[in-house]
Amino acid sequence: MEIALSEAELARDHGDVPVGAVLLSPTGDIAAQDRNRREERGDATAHAELLVISQRSRDLGDWRLEGHTLVVTLEPCAMCAMAAVWARIERIVYGAADLKAGAAWSLFNIPQDERLNHHVELTSGVLEQQCGAMLTEFFSTRR
């Protein structure tokens, strides 16, 4: 999570919502890391989670990321949560809950929806204070 927080700091420093993500391989090695890049790329889908999933899929030449763990500073939105399901990611670990758009427990629980054919384990609240504080500070300067 500390590496994801470092990525979130880079996102903040580049004027984007401070969210960072790390994708761990089945052996626990860092397979990909990135940050939100929506402002930089002018792309609404350039969320940190999607970027690490895409990077790893390209590296492996396979969309199936079974056994991988997605570590992210903010609870994934619906788009990112569903991407984790489609990619067959094993576990999502996140820091701060997203009470407005969280789709990994707060508003929805897409990763564990019984109607879907793949389910993702969830761990929440890892370094929650640090992750949440960075987001609170970022948005306090914008409002």
C-alpha cells in the first residue's frame, strides 16, 4: 500500500485525484504500478486500477490475471471493480472507502455479486487514515 500511496502522491502532484494502484503477481511481486492519469490523458477511463490491469495483461499477453492482487488507495468505482472481475483478479485490497462511488462495498459490492461468474476477495481499511487524508486534503483545495 505504501507504493500505491507514492503513486497517489504523483497523481496529486500532476493535478489528478490522488489514487494509486499496485498489481501483485501470484508470487507477491510487483507486476505493475500506476496512478490516476485522467487529467494528463484527457481520458475518463485512465483510472489507476485500469492502467495496472491493462499493463499486466499486455505484459503477459493474457487478459486472465488469476492469482493477482490489486492494491489501491481508494475503494474501486464500478468500472474498476468490474474490470477486476473480468480480469479474474483474486483479491482487491484498498485503503479508504468511497462513500459516494465505491463499488467494492460502500455503495455496491460488484466483486462479490453472486450473479457474476467470478468473485474477488476484498480487504479494506489498509492504511485507511493516510489514504483518506490525502484525498480529503486534495478535495479541500478544490472546493
